Amino acid sequence: MVENEKTNGLVSIIVPVYNAASFIEETIKMVCRQTYTDWELILVNDASTDNSTEVIRNVLKNGFSEKEQKDNSLMTSEVLNSKIILIDKPVNEGAAMARNTGIEKAQGRYIAFLDADDVWLPHKLEKELSFMEEKDAGFVFCAYEFGDTQAKPTGKVVHVPETLDYKRALSRTVIFTTTVVFDTNKLKKEDIKMPNVPSEDTATWWTILKRGEIAYGLDEVLAIYRRPEKSLSSNKFKAIKRIWFLYRNIAGLGVIPSAFYFAGWAFRAVERRI
């Protein structure tokens, strides 16, 4: 058991914010609509060059309209300011470092990651925390669905296995960052912090699992992955370079084992996206 065990049910939701002005107000509303209400939202502005900070500060200052509060379970300015923490970083350091800043600030027993342009369904936290308790797990994730540029579901669902250990994780990048929840009674904050490398999220999962932890998958769609139209074709080569880097530098595998796991990864990556 981790020292200084936390027994509260507070979830610290960490959102890296970089030029997310067109998404961030809806992201805040989406978190407010969660059926699980014991949360703090940590927005880490990674030196955005747009008006992301102004949008956030406006929400904190003015809250939501009475109609929105009534119709959508949204909140007043006073409540928002008690639940939302805005951190402005002076220098852009990337999503990994932004998440690590949020982890350092987090007060909750549970830590969840959410990207500003992705979507959580209203029961996301409630269902994952119930699943985490059922499995007595420290690391859970869930299924998700691809969305278009407007986050409208496309019907393409990524199903997840019931459990995922280190060896199985090497041949499939099935854990989507926006779906994970950690219990800091079982994992230290330092375990969850991300290295500043390409595909920092996958590197983190592998590092945790390599120590013998098991990740538990809830095969229910609770998140939408917003995918830009050009991302699939333009990022193929970058994805290949990133996964090869992870095999050689994070997993520490030789060329032949790397090639073996790469073949499995490539097959599942194509299967997941077509």
C-alpha cells in the first residue's frame, strides 16, 4: 500500500490545454455533467498562443446561465471556482510535462486524464470507479469510439481486453489516454508521471505494467476520440517511428524482439482504424 494512503473519493481530472479555445468551455461543461460529482478539474495551460486562458477565466468568473444550470446540471461561478484549478505555464513543454504538473497539484485519491478535444460520456467516471472497486484495481481503462472533427461518433469502436499485462501491451496500443483512471492508494504519483518522449502515454503504461501491475479494461464505450480528417494518413510514418523508439528505448528490446512485437502492433493498429 502506498504511504499516506488517501481514503477520500476525490478524482483529480488533469487536462493539458494548448490552443484549445474552441473546445475548452465544452470540456468544462462535460466534466460538470458527470454523474460522479466528487472531482477537481486541473486545467494546465501549456503556454497557449490563442485565447484559451481567457475562455477559462470567463467561465470561472461568470459561470453558466441559469437555463444551462437547470437543463444541464451545470454550475455557478462560486462552485466552479471551488472545483477548478487553472495553472498557467510560462513556457510550452508539451502534454507530458503539462500532465506531470497536474499530477503534482492533484489532491485526489484518483487521477484521470482527459484531453481537451476529446469527449467523456456522462457516466464515465461513475462506471470506471465502480469497475475499479469491483476489480480491486489500481489502473483501469475503457473502450472508446472514434469521432469526426465535431466529435460525432463514427460507429468505429475500439474494444478493450478484460486485463492487460506488460507482454500483451507491447503488441497493442489499446489504452487511450482519455480513458484511464489510477488509484494513488495502489500506485505512487511518481509511477504515473510521464517521460518527455514521443508517445509518452504508451511509455507510461508500459513502465507501470513492466513492474508487474495489471491494467483492467472495461469494455464499454465511455469516451469519444476526436480524430482530425488528415490524422490517419499524415501520421502513419510518425507512429511507426514512435513505436519503434518505444521498443528499443523504453522496453529495452533487441532488434528481433522489437520486430516481433512491431508486427503484432501493426496488424492491430490497421484492424482498429479500418
